[in-house]
Amino acid sequence: PPDLQQASFFQTNGQFDYQKYINAMADPQAAGFWAQIEGAVRGDILKMKLQELIIQTARVTEGEIREWFRERNEKIKVGMVNVEYKRFSRPPPKPTQEQIDKYFEEHREKYKVPERVALNIMLVEKKPKPSDWERSYNVAKALYDSVQAGADFAELATRYSDDTQSAKEGGDLGFFPRGQMVDEFDRWAFQLADGAVSEPIRTEFGWHVIKVHGHKKVKETPRGKTKPEMVDKVHASHILIQTKPSQETLDEAYRKIETFHTAALDKGFFKASEDLKMTVRKAGLFVRGGNIQYLGNDPAAGLFGFNNEVDAISDIFENNSAYYTVQVAEKQPAGLAELDDALDRVRLDLQQEMVLSICRDTMAAITAEMANGVDIKKAAKKHGEEYETPEEFTRDSYVNGIRRDPVAIGAAFSLKEPGQILDPVEHGQGIVIFQLISKTEADLTTFNQQRDSISQVILSGKQQELYGRWFKNLVDHSEIENFIEEALAKPQASL
């Protein structure tokens, strides 16, 4: 088995040693080990046999091999007029409220919403207290004093910095431009002279001791701009001492949420918040498994919301940043959405339909000109489009403006005679008309050299498809119970 070949006790100088493997099989003391291996391998062999039974009916015909070869070697060159959606969607059209209302009513069945829940949340953050900031400052100040006394900055950063990424490089952050770091760090880094070391600087991450190695100006194009300009950069290192809540601070936070929780169970969620002068956060409606306002993706709170009735109050939950308890505030069953809930989707769908309508009208105008005897190039130009002649391509080529759209490229290959023009074809990027310039048939002289490899490629694809269809059918007709959400909601220690 491949896993055993990688095991260190069956290797010599990093290579699988077959003799060690044989010796181990002959060792009576290893009987228990081989019994376990045999069980696993027996299962793998059964799976392989089952898979072979399923895929053994796949067959490849001579016609399929020739068609595969022809499709990938036949080439065409076309002229095309491609009315792309992006021409009329940058910026997108702006529908009126009347148009939005009408579209929503006509397509209301498209806009369904799943079951949703809203929560009231009482949350006590695990925020460091002033004493915690003072404690971490003292550590940072001691490191600063050590640097001033001659200690090696890089060595201290490697040993003590909480920025694990830069600590590997002795705290080195390399050169960076203004605005890349948080404001206070940025301001001090650019105002310090070469070789200078700052006293501890406070940011949202904790305390930083900064050492500047040098400044320079370089010509480059800043992010968000299109033209190069002279940019100030500074080369700096830092030691970060994070400020974390102490156990005393965490205990105090937990006692606070515990006091609220007890009062909420006795008097109600909002009465408890009023008496204790604590603010309830109202998280809007969310779907099963979705993000919860103020909590993010929280399986425990989400599961509680969907499994309990309105006004139910949860136990005390905990995440990395807070202790909290929730109350089910509202439950909305699955059904058709109201316009307010689906407004963004409706507007986007309507904009796409309006763009498609404009593209169709533009193409209709071009084809009407052509029907009246106007040359295809002149007809396109009159309506703001160009007659393009992409490089010769095969059925699986990437064509600029068409990409690998099978509908458009398949239509292009249906052309037979040079000069023939196809009716408009709608594809993923717009609407196109093709005019055949030339067609190069597949060169069958190389077919026999590639026949066997082509057959194997087709067979492998058919086998994968066959196995996939069998497995999907198995899943579709199985009774499946999903306990993932419940498992994720449990404390890690109980998993």
C-alpha cells in the first residue's frame, strides 16, 4: 500500500526498502499490526472491485475516436460581429421604480426565501482593561530599554514578538509605502530617522517597538492608480507585544454575562438589559448556516435559533472575542420574498434583461441593414460595432470575446462555405454573427499515431462519468441524515 511505502520504518535513506517490508511481514511480534493493515487493505480492494464492476461497461467506438480527433484538429477562420453585454453594462442601465415593481410582479416565482431567524444578542466582549494595557506596555518598555542598552533588536524580535510572521525574519517588515500599516504605526515609521528606535507605540494590535533601517523614493504605480509616480517607502522592523485580556478580566466579563443571563431567565431579555444598563444587539434575519450579524458564522447560535421558539433564551456561548447569550426574536417561514427582501436581486436581474434587450435591438438593427444589402462591416460600424477576424481556432480554443463558449463555437463550426453568414447566436458574453472565411480539415496522417492515446482519454472520461452517475443515483436514493451543524455547535472538547 502507498501509505506503507511512505512510512519511515520501511525506508532507508528516504527510499522504500522492500527487504524491511518483507522482514516485518515475517516478524511474529508484528501480527497485530498486519491484522489492522489487512482490514484496511481488504476494504480498499473491495472498493476497487466495485468500481471496476461499475465502469467495465464503458466502451469506445472507432467513430468516437475519429470524431474526437477531428473536433480538436479541424480549424476555421471567421469574421464576426460580437455585440457584447459589457458594452451596455458599464455603467449598467438604471431601471425606474415602476419598472422594478412591474418586473418583480411578473417574475415573483423566481424570488423565494428560505426559512429565516432573527436574534436578540447580549454580548460581553473579552476586551483588555487598562491594567492589561499597562502590563503589556511594561514588557514592551523593557524590550525597548534592552535595545537602548545594546541588545540585538532582531534577536529580541525573534524571541519575544507576537507577530509570528515577521518574528521569523527578526521583526523585518521590508520596505513599505505610506498607508500600508495602521495610522499610528505608519506615522512613526516615516518620521523616525535611519537607525532610530521608537519607544513603545500603541495600536489596535498592542504595543510596537519600531526600528527604522532606511528611507527611499521609487517610481511605481500605486494601487488604485493608473500612472506611475514617485512613492516614499521606509524599511522598518518591529517587535509586537499584543495586549490580551488577563484571566481576571475574562472572569469579570463572564460574571457580567452570567448575571445578565440569570436575570433574563427570571425577568425577560429586555427587562434584564434595562435593569443592568446593558445594550441588546438586534441581529437581522439570517438563513440556516448563514452569517449572523455581530457574531459571524456561528453554528451554536444559529442552531439554537432554528431549533427553538420565539422568546427562547440560550445558554451562555463563547467565541474568541466575547461571551454571549441569544434570544429568538423572530422566525420567518420559507416562501415567496417581498420586494424589500429581494430588491437587490430584482434590480440586478432587470438590469441584465435590459442589457440583453439593448444587445438584441443592436444586433437586429445590424442584420436589418445587411438584409437591405449593406456590407456586414459597414452595417456593424454604423451601430457602434466592429467586424473582427480572430486567429484561426479549433473547437476547444479560447476566442477573444467568445471565450470557450460551446454554443457560439459550435455554431461557427456549422458554417460550410466561405462567405456564408450565420444567424445571430446568443452566448455567455453577448450576441454574435459569424461569417466563414476558411475551414481547414483535420490532417488524418497523424491520426494513427494518436489513436490509442485518444481512445484511452475517451475511455477514462466515460468511466468517470459512468461512476459519477452511479454514485449520484446511489445518493439520490439513500436516506441521509446531516449532523454537521449539530457537531459544529458542540464545544470542541466534546467532539
